[in-house]
Amino acid sequence: MRATLPLLALLVLLAAGAANAQFAFAPPAVDLTGEWAPRVYNTHMDIGDYTGMPINEEGRLRAQSWHPDQLDLPENLCRPHPIDHGLRVSVSQLRITNELDSETRLPVGLRLHVWWQEPEQVIYMDGRPHPSPNAPHKWSGFSTGRWERNTLVYRTTHLKEAYLSRTGVPKSPNAEVTTRMHRYGNLLTITFIIHDPAYLTQPYIRESSWVLDPNQVIPTYPCEITPEGAIVPAGKVPSFLPGQNDVLRDFPTEYGIPFEAALGGAETMYPEYIKKMKTMKVAPRTTTEHFRRTQ
Amino acid sequence: MARRGILLVAAVALLLSVHIAGQGRGGAQNAPPATARAAAAFDITGYWVSEVTEKWRYRMLVPDKGDYQMVPLNPEGRKVAAAWDPARDQTSGEACRSYGAVGLLQVPGRLHITWQDDNTLRLDADSGTQTRLFRFGGSPPPSAEVSWQGSSAAMWGGGEPRDRRDGFGGPAQDPTGRLAVVPAQRKESDYLKVTTTRMRPGYLQKNGIPYSGNALLEEYFDLFSDPYTKNTWVVLTQVVTDPQYLIEPLIMHAHFKKLPDAAGWDPTPCRADEPR
């Protein structure tokens, strides 16, 4: 009997070790931690460029009322992007570290840090639930993740109202973002699947990639707020009233795109739309070298 | 009697633990599947349609000559891009330059993916009416000739040996919240990797942004279903390495939504001056 008890204990331990699902914090299938250098597109840079975005009428109306001078308001000068957008624009150097509980020092998930405006996102993988819908919304929201084989999949809620593009296409505070992180050797691809019934008619999917760069040094991001009135007259909130956005047609005219197509919508995302565009009017172009502004 | 009961429980526990461990490691003692089809990480067959949500004006239109934003072209590449002449391509038998392996999946259209045989995936694209063959197992292509679609070697990726701390990327908590060391997880294949060489020189974009015959194309296909809409997509990451025209490897993406059938299949010839 004395010899059997240790054997039983050993067997129980063996069985527990074999079923990793029992652990509150599942060990990662793939190591995503490290310094990742961006290889990021910067599309949707022009006012009036809603191409390929499945926005609805409400989203379009909000986007068309957005004025670029809003970026110069004191409250917006150091405003970060929500991380699903911040990871895709600017110079989005990325650092991923293990997140430890501040008191117990036990692992609870992963932490993302991005250079521009220094947003941080913690992806909890210890089984905790999402907070109440009434809990405060944050720039990086609240995220819980799990492994699907070797892919980290996480769901983000509680995001502040923000933008889908740098030119004012809105995202509501009720949006949810499913993110998939897949490591292919030293390449990291992140796929964002954005659900926002307030402004989108279907999921909006986009991808970005990073390359492992162990020597990358992410600098700090000091941001200074200029006093109210220094750039935009005090008390003024720049915007366009419905139907009065006088720069909306610049983008489609510059690039020879039918105005209707530039306004986006799910239909514009599919190959059939190429045929349809041939039946649409295109404003005469004054040059075919507008792209040189940013090249 | 009591001792016999304890031994019986012990034997059952031992069997159970071995059974669970075997499952967790994917049955390491089992022989690997004999064919790529049997070993498939996911079912990529069927009809798919491009969803163009980024780089829209580069894909849904023919971009302007010289517009190579976001492409790390070197001076030689810029020189070639500046000499692009779609009319000449159309009349000189080079109309398929933008439908080669590198550019094909950036061209909006539909795909039909099938198993040609147990070790060859076949991808048909209606845009340009092109066919790519992804050969598994290192079998050489029947012809060593260069072609628009080149020669593609395929593998199910993700199950390769661990990098650094994969599977140990930090300690784990046991059910009571204590620090624990867990056995390594076996990595299972979960993506399709395709490596393509021996391509005819072609275009990365419809507006004559070149890649050379020495280009190396590495592609990663990932498949997922969206929990809200239940739709399925394939996400493609492409890495183009071409020192002749690129300063550094170019990374491109595209994604495709699963379709129930062939509706909308619209084969087109190669056209140098059309988006698809």
C-alpha cells in the first residue's frame, strides 16, 4: 500500500501534464514575443477615399463631414489611434512581450506596444471574461485571446469611438475586432476583421505584416499639445456640413475614379464592380501624376 | 482485495494518461499521411472571390504609369517601370505579364481550387484564364521551361521544429494559479506554403512594375471562419524577393471569400490595359 500511493500520485500528475487544456493560461503554441519591424501599407490617405470599405450611409455621412483641421485641435494632437488602426499606419514598430500579473508575476497573456503615440494592448489569455458593456471604453479596448493551432486569435471590445482610416471614416464604440496573428518563420502577418454594424454592412478585413528585427529600438513618443487657438481658432470645430464638402471630389478626379466608386460600399470590393465602373462618369483629369505628391 | 482495487485504478489511470498524451502529440507514433491531400491542414478547395479592401486603386483600376508607391523598387526597376507600354505588351505576346504567379492573385477575380491528384493542388483563376499547380513532396515539374506561373513547390507549414521558445513561451499556471512547467506542445501544420521560381519576367502591378525571371515568390495561405457571419476566407501573404528590381523583399496581401458555387465565374483573356 505504501508503495502504491506514490505511483498513483505520479500517474495523476502524468495525466494532468498531458492535458494542457487544464491550465488557466495555455502555453503558447508559437513564440510571438520580440521586436517586429513594420512592412505596412499606407492606403486611404486622401480625403474622399473610401474605396474598398464596406461602409453604409451613416458611415459615409460621418466620413464626409470630417475635416482635416480636426487633427490640429488640442484634444486631438496627441490622441492615439485605436490599436487595430495604429498598427497599420504611421511607423508602427511593434514590440510583443509576455504580460505578467503585477502582483503574482504569473503570466496572463501578451502585451503589444506600438511606437506612434505609444498605444499598449494587453491580450488576456487566462480565461477572464470581457467586462460589462457599461465598463469604460479605451483606445486599445479589452482583448481576450486563444490559440487556434499556431495562430493567436483575439477579440477586442470596449474600443473608443475612432476611425477606420486617417481621413475620417468612422468606427463606432460598439465595434468589435477579431485579430489573427500568424507567424511564418520571421514574418508576422496580422489580419484584422472589423465588425461594426453601426457603420459597416459586412466585416471589413485587412492585413499587415512585420519582420522580426531583434535589434529594433522603439524610441519614446513625446507628444506636445499646443494651446487652444494656436493652430485652429479657439472654439472652432472644423467640419463640413452635409453636402458642403468641397474637397470630396478631388481624390476621384485626381486618380480617374468614378465619384460613386470612391464613396465605397461593399459592392465596390468585388471584381464585378470593374465592369460596372465602365458605365460610370469620370471627371476629366488635369494630370496623371498626382501620385508624385507622396512618392 | 483493497490492494487489487488500487492496482486496477492505477492501471486504468496509466492507460488513460498514455491515451491522452498520445492525442496531445498528434499520435506521434502513427505513420505520417501518405499524401499531401490526406495531410491537408485545411480544405482550401472550392470557389473563392477576391475582396479588394486595400490598395484598391492599384487593383480595381490600371494605375498610372510610374505610380509605384509602397513598392521598394531600385533604380533599375524604376527605369523599367517608366518604360511600360501596355499597347506594345498587348501586340507582342506579353499581355499576360501582369497575370504571372506574382501578380495573378492581386488581380481581382475568382479562383477555383481543386486537387489535381493526391499531391498537386490546382488553382484556376478566371482573370487571365491562368492555372497554377502547387506540387507537394518535392516532385519536380514535368517541364523545366520557364512560364508565367513558374514552378511551385508546396508544403503544409507550421508543424516544423520549434523556434526558440515556441511552446514554452513563458511559464504556465496550473488550475490553482501556481507556476507550472508544462510539456511541450506538438505544433500542427496550419498553413499552406508555396514557393515559386522559374517564372517568366512579369509585373507586380498592372502598370508595369517589374519582377525579373530570377524572382523568388513565397506565399502563405491561411484559412479562417468568421464567428459572426460564419463566412470563410483565405488570407494570402506574398513575399517577393527580387534583387534585380527590388531594394528589399516586397510583402503583399490579398484575401478571398469562399463561394458556394461557380456563379460569377468569368474567364477573361490576358489584357494589358484592363484591371482584370
